[in-house]
Amino acid sequence: MTVEVGVDWLVYAAGLIDGGGCIMIGKRQRVGHRHPTYIPQVVVNMVKRDCIDKMQYLFGGCINRKKHSNPNANYSWAWTLTGTPALKFLSQIEPYVILKEPQVAAALWVLNSARKDPNGKKLTPDILANRERCRELCHLHNKRGRNA
């Protein structure tokens, strides 16, 4: 199902990502594969599920309930987009993101570098090195605390 998303919701989604979202690039080395796979992911965690449900309705993805070690803490909900749906989402909100612009740019570069050209171009060492730099950039920008 495709939902037409208005600019107001794109701006709202960009604000969620800027304010409390996380853009990361996972790295996985699969057995029998020569190169690692880099997988961009977008995650938003919230205590109230209403907003998370709306994000899933508009942009797809999955929702997971997260437990906390503190027994008095409320459950929180995590909305997650990975791969091609993340590419579409990040492309849509890119003009409206402010704080997470470096992570959005890095994730989009990794996702777009995965697209093969018509000649079936292989992954070059430069592309792999740039993917790793993008992953490190996202990790650096996602750090918390005074030393971040």
C-alpha cells in the first residue's frame, strides 16, 4: 500500500529524526562473501505509541516493544526502517533535516552506492572505503554525553 505523504508530515518526520531519531549504518560480513554488507537503518524510540504507529502507516517499517531494566519504567516503542524503505524515507525528509544532515547524507550515499550501474559495476576499494567512512561518521554523530 502506498500512502501519499504531505509536506507537513515530511517536516514532522524530519523533526522526529532530528530530535530523537537515530540513523546508523550496520556492517555485516557474510560467510562466503568477499565484501561486507553495509545496511543503513533509521530508528525512532518513543514511550507513546501513537506517533510510532503513524510513522509506520506513512513510511512502512516495523515496530518493536522495548523492555527496560528498571521495572518502574514504561515500555518504549521502536520504529525501524532498513534498506530500500530507509532510502525512500531519507530521500523524502532530506530537505527538512537540520541536525542529522550529515548522517542522512552518509546513509543515502551508502544506499545509492549499492545500486548497480547497467554495466554490472563491481564494488571498488574506493566505494568500500567510503562506505566504512560513512558508517564511522554516523557512529561518531550518534555518540551521547559531554565527550560526544
